[in-house]
Amino acid sequence: MVASLLAHVDLILGFSILILTIFYRFEFPPVLGFLVTGVLIGPYGLGIINGGHELVDLNSELGMIFLLFTIGVDLSLGELWKMKKDAIMGGTLHLLFTTILVFIVCSALGFSPATSIFIGCMLLSHSSTAVVLKVLQDRNEVFTPHGKTSLAILIFQDLTIVPMVLMTPMLAGNSVSFDGALSGMLLKGSLIILVFILSAKLVVPWIFYYVGKTGSKQLFLVSVIFICLSAAVFTSSIGLSLALGAFLAGTVISGSSYNHQAMGNILPIKDMFMSFFFVSVGTLLDVNYLLDNIPMLSLATICILILKSIAGMITTSLTGHPLRTTILTGLALSQIGELAFVLSSLGLAYSLLTEETYQAILAVSILTMAVTPFLINASYKPADFIVKKASNTAFGMKLVRGLSGTLEEEKHAEPEIKDHLIVVGFGFTGKTVSRAAKTAGIPHVIVESDPEIVKQEKEKGEKIKYGDATLGVVLENAGLKYARVIVIGISDSAATRKIVEKAKELNPNVCVIAKVRDLQEMKSLNALGADEIIPEEYETSVEIFVRMLEKYLVPQEDIDKLVNDVRANGYRMMRKLSVDSKGIDSGFSIKEGLPGVDIQVLKVGTGSIFEGKTLADLELRKKHGVTILSIRRGSEMVYTPYGDFLLKAKDACVLLGKPENLFDVREFFESVRG
């Protein structure tokens, strides 16, 4: 049995690789590739998976669980509360309008009133949480106005599964004790709220704090999965969906300082199980039935997409959103969701659906899911075109702004911090760099994997985040895409290599400065794209060199000059050797292309002999052998300053010259007039 199930999984993965590779070449969405894989290997295709694929069904459920969990982790409880209007009012209106429109069409086609209500209210009113959120996640648009509106309505739809299951027997003419069911639902709702509030305040922070102190990545991952599945099992045990529990667990974790670490751990697992979910959906499609009824099913698919888009647009407009959000949300919610598979089986059992109608709904549901990625991706240009045309008239401008009267921006908000420094690790190196950054007024963020250090430093007001910097999500949370420099000050060489690789992958323009233990590690870090590599061995030897000179009573001025020259030439030599050992040249640089030339930044001291003089007066090139390339005054940068530029105190001058000349001229920047 186990071997058979593993064989099914192996076949799914093999066919997925083949089909997704083909789809990638034609730039088709991955979701469609997984659906096609399911159709191909399912009982109506090649018949490779033909019944008894319990593991596939389990994995598809896990895919939904982990998808909603990651959405919850990204969504704070505060954000969730802000969405209450869209969730309650928007979800209710969407359900109402969809039911009315579909009821009219179904009645015209000859369906009974009970069946028409069941199809409209129970089946077609639901949209696909998995497909919509997956596409929006891939586009990084879950938290845009249209993304949040879609998410709120999808959450409401998932919550309606319980009352809809209770109403199905009533539509079929069976009696149900609705009073008892209603009181039970209120009791369950209160229990859920109590449990998740206690978890958010006490249980989850306690678990992650002590698990984080162990430093074990495996234990942290197990803890994340445990919390996710425990919440899913809890909500399922009281009659709600597994995915709802996972979503609520994610929102609980989102309020803690461990949210991005949890996200980084769970993402690969989520992607794995989501692939099984879409494959399992594809196995349900009867290809022969589809081929025999292509005209009817195609027409039904188009009609449903249009009807649900109209319902979604009316709903979003009435909740006060502007025209662009209205259009994008309506099109995003136009498909039939996965909950329809559950409810349609129930409708078949209660004779509300015939076998043929059941097959038609399954086929159309899968077709609408398959079309959704294309529809969402293609909706932006038409939406922008309509908004542009509508804004030319007074009435159209009202639609563009929405009933709220304010125009929402569909762009992401400006980052809280940019052009900043990221410090990885808060040991001796991290503390030293952070202290220097504070002194220089450089904005910086610290990433540390020890929860005790994070807790202590946060209490001191330090901008520090918990997480393992080898995870891309953690680096993104630290604002890597907008950072200028990242300093890696940890002693783990393997982790340092991973961080360098991930940092350059996420932001190729960021300057990576890494500390290494010995010279042998420089080659691999250089190959991964590290810009500056500081070996501890070399710094130790320099410090020994300094102490030795002091014992021989060498003047401190001469020692500083020698150390400056040793560091400049030593690092240059090591970088050159590293490049030569690879047999490639990474391009021209001032330090490597002009031997013996260095760049330094010197600040004009208050009361120095350079203060209040022009560059022409100083004759720096003639008297001192150095050239000023540019000058920073406050936040303003002056490039290629002219000779009449007047120097002021605190001006930061970028100088080019030989190391010894730069060392000599430094005293004139710092000295005070006698």
C-alpha cells in the first residue's frame, strides 16, 4: 500500500516536471500546468491514478491549509479587523447578487426553484481561494486594494460552508433543527475567538521563544507545522474548515516577532502541497464528457465568468471602492471555487442535482479555475484603459474615486526604510558596526537569530528583527531590496555563503561585506558576489603587527601610516589573487585598475585650516597629491565640484590618491588653526 502511494506521488512529480517545463517555455501559469497534469494522469486521462489515491487527497488538503496559513502570517490582526466591512458586507452582497443572477438563469433553463437556489447560493457563489490567492501571491498583490478586497470576500465565503451544509437538507425538503444548529454555531464561534486570543497572547510567543533559544532550525520548523495543523484540526473538529483554522493560526503568528521566520520555513512546504492540490482538482475532470459537450460547457463557462464578474463588480462598487479596484476584484472572483466540489456531492446525495448536472458543474468549475490565471493577468490593461476613459467625465470621475470619495492607489506603499544598512548577527562585529552606524547617522536594521538578544535589544529601542538571514523572506522583511549595504558578521561560514548568495539574488546592486574566519573562504564568497571580504586571520595578524611595533617604541603616527598601507595593499592583493584564481576579470575598478591608488572620505573638522577656503585656495593636487572627486554636505551630494567651491565644517570629501598622501592630508582636515 505504502509503495503504491509513493509510486503515485513519484508519478505526479515526474509528469509535473515535464508539463511545467513545457508550460514555462510558453509562459503559461504554473497553476494551469498542475491542472493539466491532473487531467493527464487521472482516471479520465491515462488512468495512472485511478481511485484509491488517498495520499493525493490528503496532500491537496494540506496544500489549502498551508496556503491559508501563509496568507494569515502575512496579515496582521489589525489588518484583518480593517477588512471587516469588505468581509461581512462585501461577502454578503456578493453571495446575494450571485444567487439572484444565477437563479434567474437557472429558472429560465427549467431547473426547479430549490435546485436553482442551490446552484446559485451553494455552488456558484463560492470563488476559488486557492487559485486567486496563488495568482495574487505570484504577482505580489495580495495586499493591494483589490487583493485585500478579494481576500476578505474569500474568507467570508469559506465561513459560509457550515450554514450552507445545514441548509442543503432544508432545500431538499428534509426537516432540520435550525434553532439548535444556530446556538451551536454561536457557541463554536465564541470558543474559536477565546482560543485564538489566548494563543496569540500566551501560547504561541512562549513556544517560539523557547524553541528559538535552542537555535535548532529543524525544531522551529516542526513547531510551525505543529501550530498550523493543530489550529486546522481544532476548527475541523467543531465543524468548520481545516483551511480556516490554518488561516487563523497564521494571523496569530503574524502578531509576533517570529512571523517572517515562520513564513520562510513554511513556504517550500506550502508550494509542494499546493501542487498536489491543483493536480487532484485536475483528476476530477472527465475528458470524454468535456469533449462530447464542448459547445455547451464553453458557453456555460463564459456565462458564469460574466455573471460572477458582474456580481463582484457591483459588490465592490457598493462597498465604496474605486473603479479600478472594482474591475480587478470582480474579475478575480469570477471562477467557481473548490468548495463547490464538496457541496455538489452533497447536492447529488440529496437529489438536488442529477448526475449529468453534477458532471457539468465539475467540468465548468475546473474550466473557470484554468482560465482564472489568464483572466487576472490580462485584466490590468483593460482596467487602466476604462479608468482613463471614465476620468474624462464628471460622472466617470466619481466612479474612478468610488463611493468613499477617495482614490486608492494600487501601488505598494513606500518602504519604511531605504538606502539603509543591514547588519546580520549581533555579536561583537554586529554591535561594533551598529554603534558606528548610529554615530554616523546611517539608518540600519539588525537581523539576529537568538530570541533572547532580540528581546533585550528591542527593550533598549534597537531596530532589530528575529530571523535566520539565510531565508529570503527574513532578508526581504529587513528591506534588502531597498538597502545599500549588508554586513554579515556571523562566524558560520556555510550560513555566510547562503546569505551572500540569497542577498545577491534578491538585490544584485546591494553591497555585501562579509566577515570570514580564514583566507581559504574568500574564494567561494568572491564567486558568490561578495563585494568586500574581511578575513579574521588577516586582521589578527595586523593587530599583532601593531603590538610588535609598539614594543619597539615606533611612533604612533608611523604605526598608523604602516597599518593603513598594509590594509590597503593587503586587501587589494587578496582580491586580485581571488579574481586571478578564477581566471576571470570582473571588470575595471579604481583600486585594481590603478595600483597604489586609494579612495577615502575625510570630513572637514570644525576650526580646521581647510574650513572656509575654496578648493582653488587649497591646491590639494599640487601641495598634497590628492584630488577631491565629490563632496557631501548634509543630504546633498556635490559631484565634480569646481575650484570656487567653499568648504564648510562637516563637509565630507571623497578623495583620490596614494594611501600615504591620503594619510598625510588627513591631519589638515582635522587640525585646528593655531
